Amino acid sequence: MLEMLTWVMLAQTIRISIPYVLASLGGVYSERSGVVNIALEGIMLNGALGAVLASYYAQNAWIGILGGMGAGLLTAILLAIITIRFKADQIVSGVAINLLAIGLTKFILRLVFNSSSNSSRVEGLPIWHLPGVPMDSFWNSVIGSPLVLLTGVIILVSHIIMKKSVFGLRIRAVGEHPEAADSVGISVARMRYWGVLISGLLAGLAGTYLALEQHQFTQNMTSGRGYIALAAMIFGKWTPVGAVLASLLFGFSESLNIQFQSMGYQIPNQFIQMIPYVVTMVVLLGVIGRSVPPAADGKPYEAGN
């Protein structure tokens, strides 16, 4: 019984953590380049709706992935133009985009599906059957999910990019010391655009995962996951591996929440639902002050300053 519960919780933790992992990795790219991305929540929300709309009209979940990432990219382009081109306050801009996403998705939901609460049901991605593995096993239900496999590849690639590649070195350079990067011919604006746009693709994919797992879009379905992903990125000290490990911690806390509810413990439901958010605050209380962000994070760059 205990072994079965362990496997169930492990499977739940992995599946729940995927949106946090993708969005927090997106945050790493953006903030390592020097742009604070509070807008992860709004990008995820737009990505979720984009995935559902593309799946609904194309009747194809794979097209839905492209739609979700495209919606995330468009939202990130808006953020990049506002913060990099026009040098607006990055925190205010991010909050504004989150508020815009809430209103815009609700408007489109009513326009397309004649409902302000949820969309029609759409097709989800298939589970790939692993040869020689029973269909109802842990490995098929979790590792057989295409987006889980894709996330694993993205984690590996992101780690290599940030630690080993010239592109990653330039991203980190413009986030730490943009003047020095500019002096050797690296375009600070261009690298920051790349950082924000990659974050949009990944956060849009995070929203896509949520929508396709639930087979529909529901109003404000991200429910603060973008902010938790931001906390995971900070807890992970702005590194891909750290962000992933922190995301798994938050996924575990949410899985614990589900298990408490399923076991019928006599604990008020409201307290159980608070667990992921309490864990977030406790983690941040222990980390802020010890984690050092990139030196130029949140600071607009003016050439020649």
C-alpha cells in the first residue's frame, strides 16, 4: 500500500510540476538577460487559450501546441517592446500584461464559446505506449506523455545552453554587466529580446500543457502558477537545474494537497488548499536575502551610460 502511494505521488508530482518547470525555465532566460518577467502568469494564461483555440479549430492537439506557444510568443513580444524598446518599468509592465490576459481571455472565451467560464472540450495529446511496459503502469502514464518527454529535453538543452554555449554566455553577460557586453560588440537589446521571447515560448508551452491535460480552457485556469514558477526560479538561484528542483518541490506540495483530500482527513479543505502557497512563502522567506539576482536584472540599458 505504501509503495503504491509512493508511486502515485511520484507520478502526480512530475505531472503537476511540468507547468512550473517550463515557466520557471522561461523566467531564467528572461531574467538572466536582465528583464524581470512578472508576466509569466499572463503568458501562461494566453498560451492555454491559444492551445485550446488552435486545437478546437484544427481538431488536432499537435496544432494546439503550436497555437499555445504562438500565443505565449506574441505576449512576450508585447512585454519585450514595452520594457526593452520603450524602457518602461518591468514590474508594472508585467502586472499590466497579467491583468490584460485575464480580461482578454475572458472576452475571447465568451466570443468564441459563448461562455465566460469554460471552453468546449478539445482533444488531448495521446499517451505513447512504451514497448514492453503495461499500459496502466507509472512509466506509461507519466513518461509516455509527449509534453513530459519534451520538457525533459528542454531541461537538458537549457542547462547546456546556459552553462556551455556562447549564446548562454552572452545572455548572462548582458544580465550581469551590459556595459562590458556592449563594449565587446554584443547587442544588449538583441540578447534581451531573445531572453524574453524564449521565456514566452516556454511559458506558453506551460499553459498549453495545462489546457491539453484538462481538455479545455477555464477562466483564470493558471491560478497563480506563473507566480509560483517565478518563486521557483528565485529559489533555484536563476539556474535551470535549480529552477527544476524547486518546481518539483512545489509540485510535491500540491500532490500532498491532493492526497490529503483523497484520504478524507478531518482538516478544513481551505487549509489543505493553502499548502502550495504556504510552501511558496516559506521558501521565499528562507531564500530572499541569500539568493543574488543578476546584477542588471530589472535595469533598462542605455547605450553609452
